[in-house]
Amino acid sequence: MQCQDAQSLMTAYIADEVTSVERRDLEAHVVGCACCHEELAGFRQAWDCLVRWSVPGPDVRIEQELLARVEGERVTARPRIRPFAAGTAALAGALLSIVASSFLPYERAFELCRQALRKFDLFPGLPDSTLFFIAGALYGLIPLLLIGLVSGHLMGGRAPRFQGTVTGLAFAILITPYVLIVCSALPGTFTAAILAGIGLGALPGATGGFWFGAHAWRPAR
Amino acid sequence: MTGRARMSQPSDQELMLALKAGDRAAFEALYRRYRDRLHAFLVRYTGDPATAQDLFQETFLRVFRDRARYEPRAAFATWLFTIARNLSLDSLKKPAAKPVQSEAAIQVVPDPAPDALQGLERREADTALRRALTSLPEDDRAILLLSRFEGLRYSQIAEILGTSEGAVKVRAHRALQALRRVVKA
Ligand SMILES: [Zn+2]
């Protein structure tokens, strides 16, 4: 180790911020080099001198004032909603849901639901409107769960369930005209069942997604 | 304090989580734990006791108000000193409020029973050292104070300053080198 290298490590050495190899090399060098030995003593002296700067604790008056101010603060802060973020998430969710329905139309999802239930011999007497409701719920639940996860992850832990609920409601409003248009050929009860399913699926999807994204999937700072 | 009593003390993280859940007593416990350290840091960092008192209040008030933002994976001390440093920088930036390095803060109080000459020399050396410390660039000063007095790791200091650990290492050395020159002189 050269003198220059040894000297550049001295502060870190005193602060115990060197690796074991650096420590060993530095100590070996200092033992054999009078100049660096003196340097190290100088650094240590400055380091030790610093600690003699003692500062008395804060004024009692300041402390009382602070604790009184804290006493006056609300403990349960109102959850703050971020309308722009909720709107963007709702719009993204609506687009995702529309894309999904263009690949797999609602009637097709309804058919698949009916076949699946029949195959496993579940709820044989289920009316068609209930099946449309279940199929619709998937078009709300899945996109909003995905969008909620990402949004919750990005936004962090600020009232995620509240933010998720607002997003779910906004999504339901945004998607309604589209559903009414694509389902214009269907009987009204079926369209209503799809709409109700989408809306009711979106709420737990968004709320759960936001919450999970904010808490379980730690947000990047 | 017995070992058993110390073991039953809640950690900083536990207290912060309790505070997040609305427990005011947890705030007081954290306050008592960090009161003297934070106050001393601010006096040494700003070089002005009056400014330090204001910043001290503001920092703890910010801890209380921003409790929801605290992430338990971060050490509380790192978070606290980040807030303190940011508020200090804001206050130092305001030209009207720029604190003058107060002699009162720097001046060394005589020991109660000093060995006359040696005591005087040491007092002068300490005063010179403090003056040198308060005239360091702000970040260098913060690094040295956090490392020397708070015992924070370079990695934690890097997080507080928003810089790399390597940069902290270099600046810490530069800062101590400056002080060393004063001690040597
Ligand atoms: Zn050498």
C-alpha cells in the first residue's frame, strides 16, 4: 500500500468504515511508515477533539410548546384522494376491459361460464341473467385488479382502499356507455346484469389491487 | 437500566408503527429518545442555537404530521435526520433568515476546575476546531456530524444526503482533513 492510499483511508478507518482487508493493509503500512503513523495520529486527534463539543438539551419551553402543538394535531388524518391518479387508473382499467371484451365478447364469456358450470354440475338451475352477471364481473375484477396493483405500487401507502374505491366507481361510469352500445342487441335484463357484474367486480378488484400494491408489494421510493 | 428492562423497550420501528396507528404516547417516547441527539445535531449543524431550536420543533412536528409516510424498512434515525437536514437546508437558503455563525454556540465553556494553562490551550483549540467545522460546506459538515456524533454508517448518511456511499467516504475524509489542519496548527 502506498502512503497516498493509506492516508485516503484514514477517516474511514477511524470511523470503522473500512473492509477487513483495507484495515489489515492500513495497519501494516502504518506500523512501518513513520509519516503515515503521524498522519493517523493527527486524524485521530481531530476526531477525538470533536467529541468535546457538548451541547445542552433543548429549552424546556421549546419542549412544552412542541408537545402542545402535537397535542393540537388531528390523529386520524382524513384520507386524501388523488383525483388525477384515480381518473387515470380508471381510464386505463376501462381500456383494458374494452380490449379484453373485443378479444372475448361478453356473450362468449357467458357461454364459457355456462359450460364450465355444467361441466362440474354446479348450480344447475342458475338463470341466464345471473350467468351474465358473473361473466360481467370478470371484466371488472381482473382489469381493475391489475391496474390497482400497479397504481398502488407506484403511489405508496396513502389511503389505498379509499383510492381504490373511487377508481372502481369512476371505472364503472366510464365503461357504461361502451357496454350499452355493444350489448344493444341483447335483452335489457342481460345488459343490466353485465353492467351490474362489471361494476360490482371492479370495486373489490380496485380496492384489493390498490391495497395489495401499496402494502404487500413494497413501493419503490 | 437492567438488561431485562432494556429488552422490553420497543424499537424505533415499533414506536413509529404505533404512532402511525394513532398512538400519541409512541410519539413522546420517540421524542424523548431522540430529543438531545437531534437538538445537538442542529446546533452543531446550523451553528446557531436560536435557529436550531426552531428547526428542532419543526422536525419533530414534521415527524408527527408525516407519520403515514414512514416506511418501516427505513431506520427511524435515517428518516429523522433526513427531515432535519432538509429543513435546515431550506432555512439556510432563505437569505433573510440565514443564521450567522454565533460565537456563543462555538465558544468553549471553561471547565469548572481547569489546569490553568493546559485548560486555556485546549479551549482555544476546541474553539478553533468548532469554527473550522461550522465553516465547512454544509454536506461535509453534516457527514462529519452524523458519523462522529450520531454513529451513523456511511450507507445511512448517503441515504440522508441522497448521494453514494463512495461520495460520503471522500467528503468525510476531506472534512476531517480540514479540521486536522486546524488542530495541527
Ligand atoms: Zn506511508
